[in-house]
Amino acid sequence: MNPHPSYRFFIETAERPVGPDHPAWSSQLPLRRHPASDREACAPTYGDYFQGMRGWLEGDGRAAMRRAAAASGLPGDPAEIRIFLAKHGEFYHPARLEASAGGIRGEWVVNVALSAPARELLVRETSILQRLARKTLPPFLPVVYGCGKAEHRPGVHMGLMLAEWFAGFHEFHLTRLPDGSRGVVLWDPAGNRLLAEPQIAAVYRRAACILTSYLDPDTFEAIGAWHHAAGDFVVRDDSGTVDLRLVTAREFRPLFGGAPEDLPGLLNAWLVFLLHLSLRTRLDRLDGTGDMAWSGPAAVGATVEGVLAGIAEKPFPEDLPLAFPVLFRRYLSNCPAEAIEGLCADIVARSFAAGSEERALAQAGLPEHVRLLSAAFARL
């Protein structure tokens, strides 16, 4: 890597360059969802953010940048690196890096953690992503090129992770339609747009399949703590056909105290996984930053289809009376509504904090959710 490339800094887009003479340079970065409270803390500034990242890329992060550039096919060292502050997230302040060499352009993400809890999460997430890197083929999680820390000035501590940027993929979120129902809006820089109903179903189906693909059938470890409100899944709309990627894996842990030991236990474990996923996938924030919201009914049937598609690709014991996907479909089709309701109610009570918006929405939507699940199971 060129030891002294030039750097240019931007806030979100190339139309918003920023530097030491820009008013925002000395302004504090928002560290929480509610920016009014940030004035009470000694938060890093935009200048700290950009200069700290530059210092890391030129120092301890240089080898990671070399790996990232090589993986993108850049034939030589870039003469210039452009850093775009992408957004202020709940945990990280991700930046998009852009560089070119030999007519080839590369893009990467640097997740920047500024608070102590976020820096601890970044280290844990890096380890999980590296562990899961080859768990599915093709992979749906980003490749990590390096992780480290920087202190641009005394007291301003930064955790940084350089990883693959999913070019052409964008966040999506629930939005309120004119008739009061819920649609899904794609945050495309070329112009936000609503996804059509078939695309919405495909998004939820694909998200469920991806999460199922990463579940370890031997240990029942699974990706946890994901949330649509955080933009954890991103979508590429290719002429009406959607593709998904998962940009994070904050948790990968066993869902139960131990792996199922017999067929009834295995069937029940997969049922609980499916029900939990079907509830969590319906939660989002309106337009990404608004009130917590509950998705429309299309998410339920699509989630069932996605889990079943993921199961079909997994290995199962060969001494079963029938192939496990067949057994599981039969199990679902014979599952009474009362059992589904009881399990869902228990999942809501255990998974969402008392008094939280998530629990309130899930409890209010539970009767409809159970009806939709029962209908989906009956069609199998």
C-alpha cells in the first residue's frame, strides 16, 4: 500500500466534502439514538473520526488495508483514499472507503466503535464473523480484513474493523403507506422507492433462509441479536429480483441448554427457532429511525418458506424414518393453533424486555400472527 496516499473526507455523499475548515469538523458526533443527550458527554468530533481512521489505516491497519485492496483486485497501491461517513448507528458509525488503482475501484466498510460497550461488541463481532466466514457457500456475511484500535487524541478511543462492503446493496425499512398499512422502502441513493409485494415476500423469505443457513444443526448455535431496525440486512434490487446480505453477526450462541438428543426434541427445537424468527422479523422502525412497527402479514408465510428452504440444504442424521425436511413439514402441518400460541407467547415473554416497544407490538399482534402461522402450516 502507498505509505502516503492522499485522503479526502465526506459526510454520506461526494456532494458533502468535509475538512478542517468545515464547520462540522469540530462538531461532536452523536453517540446515541437521541442526540440531545449527547451534549452532556465529551463526544469525539467529526475531525477525530476521520483523522483517527486515517491514522489507523496508515499505521496498525495498513496490513488490513493491503489485504482489502488485494481482495478487490486492485493491481497497485491507491494514490487516494476517500472516506465517507455512512451513518450514525446504534452501535457503530460505519464509513465507506473508496479507492482506485489501475482502473479498478474498490469499496470497503470501516465500522467505528466509539463507546466502551461498542468497542467490546466490535471485538466480539469480529471474532464471530471470522468464525462464520466459511460456514455457508456462498457466504452472506462480510469478509473481515482486520480489526484494531486508535486514539487520535487523549481520551478519544476508537475501535475499528475493516471489512467487505456490499456494493449495490441498500438498507430497507418498514414505512407507513397512505392507507395506514405497512410497506417496505428501499434506501437507494439514486432515490428511495417502495418494494412491490412479491419483492417484500422475497426479502423476508431470503432473510429467513440466510439465518437458517448459519444455524449449526449439531450444537444449535445460531446468529442472534439481529434487528431490521439496525439495518442488519441489506437488499439489492436487480430489475425486480432481490438479493440479500447480512452485514453483522453480534451473537452466535446456542439457542438451548444443549443440542436435541432425539427426533421429538429436534422437531421441537426447529419449531421454536422458526417461531422466534417469525416474530422478530416483523419488527422494525418506521423509515429506519421512527417508532417501532410491526410488518404486514406477507412476512409470516415468507419466513416459513425461507426456513424450510434453509433446512432442505442442511445435513441430518441418516437413520431417521424419513428425510428430516419431510418430517418437519408433517410436524408443522399437524401442530395445533393452541400449541403455536403458547410457544409464541413464551418466546415473546423471554425475548423482549418488559415494557419495551417490541414486546407491546408482539403481544398485540400475537392473535393475528398465530392465525397466519397456522394457515401457512396447513398449506404444507
